[in-house]
Amino acid sequence: MNILVTGGAGYIGSHAVRQLCEAGHEVVVLDSLVTGHREAVPDEVPFYQYDLAQTGPITELLVKHQVDGVMHFAALALVGESVRQPLMYYANNTAGAVSLLTAMKNAGVKKFVFSSTAATYGEPNETPIYETTAQTPINPYGRSKWFTEQMLYDEAHADPMFALTIFRYFNVAGATTDGTIGEAHDVETHLIPNILFAAMGKKDKISVFGTDYQTPDGTCIRDYVHVDDLVNAHLSAMTALTPGDVRVYNLGSGNGYSVREILDAAKIVIQHEIPTEYVDRRKGDPTVLLANSDKAKRELGWNPKYTDMKEIIETAWRWHISHPNGFAK
């Protein structure tokens, strides 16, 4: 298939490009490079530095490359930033998706795999979280993705040939096993890379927010899935789509890891202590967030390969220790 990957120079998108190429698909990448890295995209892959709002140019590239389907990863994804600048998130994440879908409609492209988020669930009242769990996002980032989901449902209702898969991600981590691409954000908010930065001396210490939660060790529990496992589900979904499909899946490992457990696993991988401080809880941090991903396993035959936190951290460590400045020269 000919696949357009939006956000293909970003963390998850670049791993999708790698797997699609290895599977024999023809890949085209669109990325604004606001948060992505051109170096993450192989030189042989056609690359377009476009903003999602450029409906006309996107239509032209879809036609030029005879694109069969779109994997849409391009998004702004910092919760705190979304609270400070909500209009920027609605413009990029929601209005940008409208522009992309309009270009697809103009070009006659009917297959769409959408990168959504568990943030659409807000602070859920049940765990594990199912696809049917109520969606009550509590910040502009989560709402921008939820609004996009609603728009996609409406388009699928209006066009019986449109085929759609929505993936709601939990915590994504790790890197390719060869250490050539990985997580490289200008502002890093994710726990595992920040732990590794503290181990490398790029940060003074890692802060653990709250030790008095109702969990076995008092710290929050989260669901982590390896980036390559996550991407593998997208490939399965794209090839499985048929006209009229509307599919929604959670993507998580189903394994809950506490902050202390992740710290302990990291210490084993890097074989030395990590500077750590224990501070008060952050407002709005749920005690446990755990995905039920049985539907993806059942319908897509998805079986995550990385089930041990140490293995996930090993791949991330390999990337960070060999690229201490990310993709910078």
C-alpha cells in the first residue's frame, strides 16, 4: 500500500515509517518539524514539510503519490501547554485534522488510522479502562483529540466508503532495538526518559510526585507499551480496514507499573543509583491508569512483544546513551 504518515518525523511516527518500510509499503511523510526531526526520516522516503492547515498542497501530494491510506500522528501533545495555549491545540489538533480529512476527501483517500489518546477518558471512574469507558477529558489536549474523534464519527456516518480506526494510547516508551531512532523532545515530560536523563547527568534528579497513594508501594501506577508494539497495531489496523469500518481500540500493555517499580527497573538496567527526590502529589494525578486492550488483541491479533519493563527501558537506554543530544549533530 501507499501510506501517508503525518508526524512521521516525530517519536511514534518515525517508528511507524520504519516498520512500514520494512513491511514493503511505499511511505510518504508529512511533518511541520515544529516538534519532529528531519533526521528521523530515512533519506529515501519522500518528505514534505507542510502544516496540517495546507489543505491544497496536501491534496496534491495525496494524488501525486496515489496514497491508499493515512496514518495520522501529527499533533501537539503537552497537557500543560494546552492549558496555557488552548487555541493553539484546537487549531493544530482539531482544525488540522479537518484540513487533512478535507484533503483526503478531495483526493478520494478513504482509509484513516488516527492517533488519539487515553487523555480523552480524563479521570476515569473505573480501572482497567475499556473502549466503552466514559470519555470526559479534563484539559484542552484531551478535548482536542476527543473533538477530532467526534468529527471522524460524523464523517464515517456521512461517507459509507470511509474506513476508520481510532487508537487511544496509554504511556508509550522505548526505542528501536538498534538504537538508531528514539524519543527526542525539546521539552521532555515523560517519566522514563527523565529518569534516564537523571542517570546521565542531564538532570540533577528525578522527582517522584506522591508516595501516599493507595497502591502497594504508595506511588502512582501507569500502563506502559513499547513504541514498536504500539506501531505494530497500526500496521495491522491499516491492512484490516474495509469500507465502512469504524473501529476503536485502547493500546496499552495491560501491565501496571508504579513509579518506584520503574525506578528500580532502570537501576537494574543502568547498574547504578539514580538521584531521586520524593515530593508532594501533583493535582489531578489519578492513582491508577490501566488499559484493557483485549479488543485489539482479539480483532487485530495484536500481541505486544515487550512485556517486561526492564526490556522497554533497555531499548530507551540504548537510544539515549548513543544519542545524548537526541538528533542534534
